[in-house]
Amino acid sequence: MTFSDPKSKIDELPDPCTSAELAAALGKSPKTVVDWCQERRYTQLPCFRLGNRWYHSAAELKRWLKGIKSGQIEFRRKPRVSAERR
């Protein structure tokens, strides 16, 4: 997975930031970031929930992106269950 130079944009994010703000910095849809939060067992995206909103710490996001870039963290999506297996 590649992101278009997110480091400079993440430095400008408030701490903590919302999923919509993170999505704008990464050039992704807010729905995509929320999906990543719900699948954090697989994506390992650092996030926490207050009420019905997801928030992210800027310092933890920097470590997460650095880990993905260095290969220490594997970014993967939750396996999809086919209709036949349900």
C-alpha cells in the first residue's frame, strides 16, 4: 500500500484527530478509514473510540506509518467471507 507523502500532512493534524481528518491527510475516503478502524485487528491502525466516533493520536500514526514503510507492520484487510460459507 502506498500513500502520497502523508508524513507532511500528518504533522499538520491536530492531536487527537478524527477519521475524516486522517482520511483527508492520506487521500482516502473517511469510510475507508472507519473500515480500517473496525478491522484494526488486521490493519493494526492505532485508534480509539469515543461515543460513535473514531480518533487517532498523531504520534501513534507516525509510528504506524513508519512501521508499514519499514516492513515491521503488515497492512492487510480482513478476509472476506463468501456467500457460500455463510
